[in-house]
Amino acid sequence: MTSHALPMLLAFACLLRMPSRASAATCEPVRIPLCGSMPWNMTKMPNHLHHSTQANAVLAIEQFEGLLGTGCSPDLLFLLCAMYAPICTIDFQHEPIKPCKAVCERAKSGCEPVMKLYNHSWPESLSCSELPLYDRGVCISPEAIVKAEGPGNTHYESPGNTHYEGPGNTHYEGPADRCTCKTVRLSLKTYLKNNYNYVIRARVKEVRTRGQELTATVEVKEVFKSSLVNIPRETNTLFYISSCPCPPLSPGVDYIILGYENKETSRLLLIEGSVAQKWKDRIGRKVKVRRNTL
């Protein structure tokens, strides 16, 4: 062996021992308990919030357990897990996929009013402004991610359209097929517990998807309470904060609706915990008697 060959062999041996770029960006199983229900089971550190290990991410995400317990938004857990335990796939090992901007905005719309009740604001670390739009970049949302058969297999589909049609006929397409709405009955106890921003009587004209937003168009007949947003007695739009139409509304039917307001966007919100109960005269009499309480 010549004197020139030995250094070349040593250099070659060192190259064999060096980790490749792909192995340096290896996916790892999700070990954050709160994210065990997500439709992916592999992640990569550091995450979008610069936690170097999942152990650090667990300590940080646990601060949201109380907010999750309020049920303020069905999108909140998905958003948190997409940020703290971002999905890692073979195609996106080097740059974890971010959640879509719409997911963040829905979670913020539903939960920030609850946070403000306790003098907290939406955290800067979860700012929605820096997240990609669904149609302009790679991102994930509950509407677009589908769990494939077999462990660890995840693929993506275009968001399904949620469609609601016909007076009294509930017809859902796409992700709304998987929606289960929790019934919240109207009572003084429920009202005092949930601290609703608005209480109205309205007739539903239509429920439909506008872009990626699910909305209900209603004709407001009576306003019993409004806190942050002026509610005229005319046609108004109510905004669901998820792809699930909860509480469900049927076109052509009068309801008493209790929900929340977003002062920044002047929107009337329907979130988990909102009440939509078919209007009856006896309900009207009770509400009017308790108008001072409301």
C-alpha cells in the first residue's frame, strides 16, 4: 500500500461513519401524551417552537390543559400538536409541516374570548399570521389530513366541502360526516356558567361553507344581550369556528341562540358550548322575565 493510498482509505472510512443528511433528520415516535389521538404518530425535533426534545415540549404544552378543558375550540388540540409535535414524513423530514392558517384562526376565534375572561391574550408563540394558507403552501388541517390504513401511514386530501341543505334536512359532506355535536340545553345555570356574550332570537336562512369557513346566515328578530358587537335586527352572519356545524341549525327554523363575540373582527361566533334551541313562546316568556339577568 502506497503512502498516498492510506490517507485516502482513512478519509473514505470516515465518510462511511458520518451520518447522512437523511439520517440526521430522522423522524421519531410521538411521545407527548396530549397528542396521542392525532392522525400521525411520527414527529421531529426541534419543533416549530424550537423545543429541542419532546420532554421539553411536554412541559410547555401542558400549560394549555386548562384551556383545552373548556372546549373552546375543537381545533385547539390539533393546532397545539401540529406546533409542538409536528408531523414528520419521509417527504418532509428536513422541514416539519406547519398547521394551516385557517386552523389557527379558528382556534384563536374560539379560545381567545375565554382567555380574555381570565385576563390572558392569545400567545404570540401561536401567532396565526406566519402560518401558510392552504392553497398557497404546504400545511395540514383536520379537513385535509386523512389517516391511511396501517401504522404511521398518513396522506392528504383536499378539504371536503361541508354542505347543509333543505329546511330541516341535515346533509353533510366531507369532514362533517365525522361530527358529533354535544347538546347544550338552555338554562339559567348554563348561561351563568358559560358567560355568553350574546343572546338572540333568529330565523336561520342558510348554513354553508364560504371558502374554508362554515357560516350560518340568520335574520335576527330580537336581541336580548350583546356585549362587544353591535347586533342589528336584520340579516347577520354567525361563524362556526370549526368544520363541524355545532350547534346544528336548520334553515327556516327560529332559534334562541347563545354564543360568543370577537370584538377584533366584529364576528358573532358559534363554538362548542354555544346554545341553539328551537324557539318556543314559553322560552320567550322566560327569557323576557330574566332579561335583567341576561
